Amino acid sequence: QVQLVESGGGLVQPGGSLRLACAASGLIFTINTYTLGWYRQAPGKERELVASINTGGITTYADSVRGRFTISRDNALNTGYLQINTLKPEDTAVYYCNLKWYAYTYWGQGTQVTVSS
């Protein structure tokens, strides 16, 4: 049974940084075999994809976060990361990690990021 557990969220002031982690267990393959995505959902808004990294290591970012967010993964630890810098109040949301492999998709429970002074 695949489980994804996010961590690293919290309350941070504008301009601050956080590193979110997504620890995966129960995977048949190492995490680099999956497409890793980080999504976020703000109150009253739809869940949106903010960053992804595919099996070839190619990364994509939403326009709103490009240059401030960096997605990465550690194959030995089966853990994905999202480094978020220069946080803005509009980055406030629950952040979810997602793994996809063909028709299979897995979600974590989410971690809250709140940006406020």
C-alpha cells in the first residue's frame, strides 16, 4: 500500500522560506520512476499544480511560482521536496504531493502553508 506523507509546512512571514517533504512508502519502484507533482489548494479555490518532475528529470512550474519554487527528489530516501522561497501571502494553501505511474495516482494528506506577518 502506497502512502505519501507531507511535512514541513507552517506559518512563515512574507519573504521567508520553507522546504516541504513528501516521504513515500510502499512503492514498488524508486520515486524517480514516478512523476512527482506538488499541488496546492487555497480556501475557496481549486487545487492547482505548482511544480512537477517527470521520470526524465524534467521540471515544470506554474507561472506564479517559477523562480521561487524548486522541486527535487531523493531516490535513496524515496522522498520528494519542494523548496519554496520568497513566500507571498497568496502562497497560503494546503500543499499536496502526488505520484503518478501510468493509471496509478497517489496523494498525500497535505501540509498547511500560511504566509502572514
